[in-house]
Amino acid sequence: MLGSGLLRVRLLKISRRKYNSTQFRKAARYSRITQLIFRDRESLDILARSYLRIKNYDGACKAYRKANKNGFALLDHEINHFRSELGAQNYQDAFIALQRVKGREQTKKCTSQLKKELLKITDSERVLIIQEMSSIHPLPREISELLPWSPRKIDYEKTETDDFGIIDSKNLDSERYKRKLSRVLSSGTYRVSEHLSKSLKSPLRTIFLPISTPFLILDIFRERIGSISASDNSVSVPNSVESRRDSIVFFPTNGVGFGHFTRLLAIARKIRESQPSTEIVFFTTMPTLHILAEEGFVCYHMPGRYRYKGMEAKSWNAMCEEMLSLIFSLHKPSAFVFDGSFPYRGMLDAVKSETKSMLRLWVRRGAIRRGSKPIPVDSIGHFHAIIRPGDSVQDSFVDETRHNIPIVRSQPILLESNSGDKQTFGIRKRLGIPDEAILCYVQLGAGKINDIDSELEMTLDALDSYSQTYVLLGESMLGSRIPVNYERVRVLRDYPNSKYFDEIDFAVIAGGYNSYHEVVSSELPSLCYPNMNTGRDDQLARANIAKEANAMVVIERRTKEKIRLGIMRMMDSKNREKMRNSLVKLKRKNGATEVSEWIINQI
């Protein structure tokens, strides 16, 4: 024992002498030997500081982590541990170590160092790292400001007027001809012809013509599918609008259901509540214009391309550009808000022609399935900011961070949000449903993607076996009429159906954005059939969040037996009560309020 004690003292003495004489590598060598033999605090302290001096950050990290594990407090432990993790680019571990640093000035200094290092990495990496940090501890202001969705004022020119635009036929014709010329110059046929013409004028270019032409055709094809930016051969067509009105144009596309339409209608409603003087204008491919008419909004309709038999994309996009440009000229909007999965080229061309004084926003929902069709690479750049409504699953911001565009995050956007006060519209009395009956709401989508008839029939059969149960069958306004031959089934073709949820006992739904968040907001126990055939929407990932929280029953692959068992589970009142209690934890505030306030503050 005496001999080992003398050896330890001797080794520590050498280690200290080497460290004090700035021979840090030798100090690390002797202290490492001492640590291997005796595993004491002193040798570990010299080893850690020696590694830090020679910038062996990985070695220093291991030393400080070992000290933490053994309960050792080394010299300047917290600050040196932070420096080690930061030097090793272990940003999350550095953030954890930062929480232990004492003293306001030291904490501020370390936070600045972390911010400086985070600015050196790519935007997409930075977003992922900061998101992980936020799950560990609330972010300091300096770090949160590095996120692209940190609150900021969008910088764009503002001019105001109260008058509508004058539709001058000469100006309209001039702008229309310029747009037509731009489309010709941007067409593949013209570009190939121009390439051949230029090549024939130069002997050197003529030699390489068999090589250059296929490359040009390949570029044109890649532009069409959106994998590279479109070539700008257009003629400048600045809009004649010199000043803007207190007007906002909303452009929701029609997807499978009402998702895009509902989000923008919810935002428009909130803007009207806060600022009634603002003119709300809708331009949409949705056929349900009577909903907008009932709201009192000005609306313009353009049928989707597939409503026209055999219409080519370029023809439809030209028509879209013309109609939207005319709306811009007439209403002089101060803001344009688009909600859709895929931006139309005609819309982008119309927006591009506007001056900088019109705020351009894209409401772009997440939960996108892997392997979905990518958006055109140059589409995001047409907008001043991206609004990302929340979802149950964690969003990816790769596209936005690549373009360094501001992101405005919000809670899920809902048209009807449950405030806690039960609302009744007397739906049972109107449809002849007894008050004591168990009422189930069934809505399995618009029927546009897959065949819902068989699943619907199996569900109605299972419900029909319970004599005390009535069914409120939600029939989408976008789908065909559903023929039903059940005595206790009532068909509801209304919008939004969620306003009746307070009078319903449980629901059977697909996993769409609106349906999911509406049942969560209303604390309505539900059986979910996530649609696996959607183009971009990952309904299974969304529904599984509620399933893991014991707030929803999810059936991925539906069979008659699985549906029967699912309905049996929903018929148990105790199960429904447990699900309601779990749904309370998943509820969020309505993001429509957040987004509308942000837009109003911008314009």
C-alpha cells in the first residue's frame, strides 16, 4: 500500500510538472498512466485539461464524462466540459453541459460560442440539431433565433390605395401578349429550335451538336419534372399595379378532400374577425363555391386540369396564369396566400410578374410520405415565407432550409375548434335519432383515391349488429352520393361536419389532416382507417401518434374481423372515456388564430 501510494504521488508530481511547463502531451501521457492504475480524481483532472490544451477534444470529452459518472468535480469542470463537447462538435452534449455552467457572464459567453459554431454548419443540419436541443431544455434566445421560423418581419415594399384596378383593354392586351411570348420563349420546342439555329451559324458548335442537343433535351425534361430550376427565357411582364389595396387573395387547391380549402377558409375567417375592413378574395379549383358565397367572400373558380378532357398541362397553366393575373390587376392585393401540395407553374408565373409590394405566402403542411413526388426546386423561391401548420408527427424542413426562407410555425389549423363549451345543433332531433341512442359518425374520405365501398359496408354491418346504435354517415361534397339500405343510418352532406361532434359518442374516420385534428380537438373517441394510397399525406404516421397515446384505435389493414373487433371496443363506454381523457393531452390551440394575427401584422 505504501509503495503504491508513493508511486501515485511520484506520477502525479511528474504530470503536474510537465503540465506547468506546457509539455501537455507528456502531461497527458503520465496522467493517463496514473489514471489507468489508480482511477483517482487528480490524474483525471490533469488528463482532461491536457487533452483540452492539445485540442484532443474527443479525449477530453471522455475524461469529463468519466468524471461525471464517478462524481468527480474537476477544475473549471462545467466550462471545460462544455468547451470539450463543443470542440468535438457534439452540439447536443455541449448544450447539456451549458446548462450546468454557473454565472451569468460565463453562461452568456458559452452561449455565444455555441451560436458561432452552429452558424458554421448547413441550415438543414442546424435545424435538426436545434430541434433536438429544444427537447432537452428551453432554448436561449440567441439559439432560437437561428431557426428559420423565429419571429421576424418580412421585408417587402408596401404601397396602399383604396381603389380597384382599372381594367384597361390596351394594357391587358399588352400584358397578355408578353405572357404569351414568354411561354413561347420558354417552351421546349422553341429552345431546341433556337439551339439548332445558333449551332448551325458556328462551325465549332455544329461539331458538338450531336452531344449538346441531347443534353438540352434532358435539361428541358428535368425542368418539367421539377428536379432543376426552370430556365428564365421569359419577357419581363411587370404588373401595372403601382399601389396595393387592403385585400388578400387566397388560392386553395382541391386535393382529395377539403384540407387545403379548410385551412385557408379558417385563416380568412379569423382575419375577418380581427380586421373586418380587409377584403377577402378566393381563387380556387374547388367546386364548392357556395360555401364561400355563404361566408360573403368574393370567389373565382377555375376547374382543375383533369376536369377538361385531354387538356395539356401547358394549356391549363396558361389559363391559370391569365385568370390569376387578371384578379391581381383588379383587386391589387397586398398579400397572396397559397395552400397546396404542388405549386402550379401557371400560378408561379403569375406571382412572379407581381411587384415586390405583394406579400407571397405558402401554407405548406408537413407529414409528407417518403417517395412522394418532389416539388419543383424553384417553387419555394417565389414566396416570402412558408407557413407550416403543426401536425401530430415531427415535420421535415429540408426544402425550406435549403432555400433559407423564413418559416412561420403554428398549431394545427382548424375551421371549427373546440373551446371546451359544448355546442349542440339539434342534429339528433333533426334526423330522428333518439337521445338515448349511441351515435357513431362515419366518414372515410371523399372516395377519390381508393374504393371505400367495401370498408364502408363492413363498418356499417358491424355497427348495425348493435340495436342501440345509430350512424351519422358523412358524405363528402366532393364525392358521389352514397346509397345506404340501413334503417338506423342517416346521411349527412354538410360542411364542416365537425360542428356536430359534441353530439356524437364516437367516430370512424380516415387519417386525413382535418378529420384527425378535428376529433382530437373535440375529444371524440375514434376508430381510424389510415388511407395508405395517398400521394403525399402520411396518414399512418399521424394516426399512430394517437394510437401510442391510447387516444385512438387504428386499423392499418382492414378485414371484416378486425373491423368487428374495433367496433366492439368502441362500443364499450369505459374505453371511450379512457380515450377522451387521453385526447385531452393531445389537444392544441387553433393555429388559424396564430397565422391570421401574423399575416395582419405583416400587411
